[in-house]
Amino acid sequence: MRQLALDIAAAPAQTFDNFVVGRNAEAIAHLRAAVAGNGERFVYLWGEPGCGRTHLLRAACAEGNATYVACAEDSAFDDAAPLLAADDVDRTGGAAQGALFRRYNMLREAGGGLIASARVPPVQLTMRADLLTRLGWGLVVQVHALDDSEKAQALARQARARGFTLSDEVIGYLLSRASRDTRALFAALDALDRHSLETKRAITVPLVRAWLAQQE
């Protein structure tokens, strides 16, 4: 019987410092300026799922007085923080879009700011027109997905933050066999960390191969 791991390292906090920058130096610079209050206060990030939008929004909240909202059909936006980070705004329903529109206006009047994100730029969203206009008023920045070399860096960094090292061989095997989506890769790393602790085995290619076979 496998011994269950009771003390699994918590996932490291998502910060600007542990974000693998890749082609996203501009996005980080604008977000840091927004948080510090010396740049554009309204920023819209767009990019494909797994590109790092959520990491960047959570990093902004970790660095400043901001509230993070993972948007859903019925999200509310009634927090009083001067900076709102609204992730996946394209998931909001009609009532939530109205609430976000009102919150945007309140933030603008009060000198606050909004960092919003979605999969596509504002002009491609299907939402209420007045909200789309507001979202497009500020700075619109694309978040670029990592290439394979940058994903390898990200996996190595995540592993070090959890207290262990991934060999280049293991990283290469994961990138060639697991999902290429960054979020899925990090989820696989979490599961492998847990599996390694439960089985008291180091994370090697044979262990990863056996674990992936169990997932199929």
C-alpha cells in the first residue's frame, strides 16, 4: 500500500518575480506601473488559455492593494479595493457585465484602476457594448504563450520552488508526452510531486512514464 503524502509543498505564490517572462516584458512593465500608480490605470490582457494571464493578475494583486476575481456567469464586483483584477471577463453573464460596467465607472471616478483579461482582444468579445467600449479605452496588451525552451525554464523554476530538482531528461519527457498547455504542465508537476512523496520515489523518467500510463 502506498503511503499517502501528508506534507506536500504548497504551490508557490504567483508573483512577477517567478513568472517566466518570455516575450511578455512589456506586459509586466505595464502591470507593475499600474500597481504602483504611475502608469496606465486600466489594462486589458488577452491571450490563449495557459499563456499566463492568471499568473500576471494574481502577481499584480500580490504586489499592490488589489482584489482578484475569477469571473463567472454571476460574478459580483463590489469590493472596495482601488485596483480590481478581473480574470476571464468573457465568462460573465448579463448581470455580471452590468456590475463590472458600474465598478469600472466607480474606479475611474475614484482614481482607481482595472486589470482585465480574456482570451481575445475587446473587439472580438460578445458582451454589452458599453462595457466593451470601457475595456478598450485603456491599454490592450497581448500575453504571449511560452515556447518549449521557456516552458522548460518554468517547470524547473516551479520544481525548485517546491524544494526539488527536475532533470533536463524529465522535463524533456514531460514536454514530449504531456499536454503542452502551461497550466496543464504545472498541474502535472503538482500531481507528480504528490505521487513522488506517496511512493517515496524520485521523479525520474520511469516514474513519469508509469504515472502518465495510469492517467490514460
